[in-house]
Amino acid sequence: MRRLAGHPDPDPAPGIGPGTSAATDPPVPRDPGRDPAGRGDRVTSSRPGTPLRVGVAGRTGSGKTALIAALCRVMADRMSVAVVTNEVAMPRDADTLRSSGVIPGERVAPVFTEPAGGGTGGEDLEANFEAVDELVSRLFPLDLVLVEAAGDDLDASFGEELVDLRVLVLDATHGERILLGTDLGVLGADLLVVTKADLARREGIAPAWLEAIAHRVAGDAPVIVLSLREDPGAAEVVTWLLEQAARWRAGAPVPA
């Protein structure tokens, strides 16, 4: 896996780069919340300087990038935020976030992900680890890292060792067959967000029916049905994230 060609990394921090000897390199802040070798041992009692990592998955067109943009727009005034986007061919999502102005460009790291059937999950996972580690080192201290998946397969997109919370985004207009067909994928989700509620109403989908289907899909996970046109700040999602971030900083288990 590699960072996308044509989109070089931002300039490294002073004192870090080609030609700098290991003896003079400043120490890189490591993630104390995980074992850097095993990647799987989470520290729940204290996480000083360790950002909360939230994975966001969903089908193409479900509104993942729009939701992340809304979260960045609101959360950036409350905490230090960075984003990793998984891109199949071109860095479209990363470019969208950068051009929207909701987050400084240097806080967005695009990662090239192999198309379905190509590469291995291990390679994709390692590429994401590298991107997150680079952001944490360069932007230390970070409070929140949002990791956008290239699809809606939570298990394939996010191992438990990569993210601390998983959010699944579904499009309300996709219909009952697709919504219910996502059941297996949502089992690992900590929050289900159903977007485009305004378009669903316009298509004659009753809000009560949509809520019922969403809760049936989500199981025990909380559900938020929203329209980013009507609520561009995604207020309920922000509230949920702030609650989880507060628990994370206090060393409490997440999700609440």
C-alpha cells in the first residue's frame, strides 16, 4: 500500500526528514493506548495524548464524506481533528474535504486501498496504521481521528486494533431490501447513521417506517436518522461523539 501518487505528504516537522540522523531526531510521540508491535492491546485506564479513532463506513453515495465534513466543521472548534480517507483510485474524498475548507489540508491523509479482490486486508490495515501514526506524530496532540472506509464492510475495513468506535452510514433512499441486507455488516457498528431523511420523505417513505427499519438493522446499536440539508451540523452525531470523546479522555470504556 502507498500514499497516493501526486499527493505528496505535507512538509515534515522541523528536524525530521531525509538526511536527519537517528541520533538527532526528536522523539516521536507514540500511541500509549496501543502496543506498537501487537497493535491490539488497548489501555483503558489512561490515554494521555492518544486520539480517539472513529471509523466511518458506508456504501458509495451514502453520505460518508458529507457526514465527515459536517463533523469536521463543528468539531474543529472543540478539539484537534484529523481524517484518513481510504481511496480506491483517486483521492476524491480527501480532495473534497480539503477544498470544502472544513479542515486544513494537512490534516487529511488519503490512503490508496486495493479494489475488491485485490491486495489483502493486512496490507490495507497497515497502510491505515501508517497514515494514522504519521498524523499523530506530526499533529501531536490529536483528540480525534476519523477514518473513512472505501465501502460498508465494517469487518474488512476496520479491525478492532485500528479504530475504537465504528459508525455505519446508510442512505435512507436505498430501500428496505438494501437496508435490511446490511444487517451482517452493522453487527460491529457502535452507531448507525441513516442519511438523506429529507429525500426519503420526498419519495413517500414514512419517517416511522424508516425509524423502525433502522432499529431493526442496528440491533442494540443507537440509531440517528438525519438530513444534512436540514441539519448541516449533524447535531445528534456531534453530541454522541463528544460524549464518547469525554469518556475516552477519562479512560472509561467506549462506547458508553
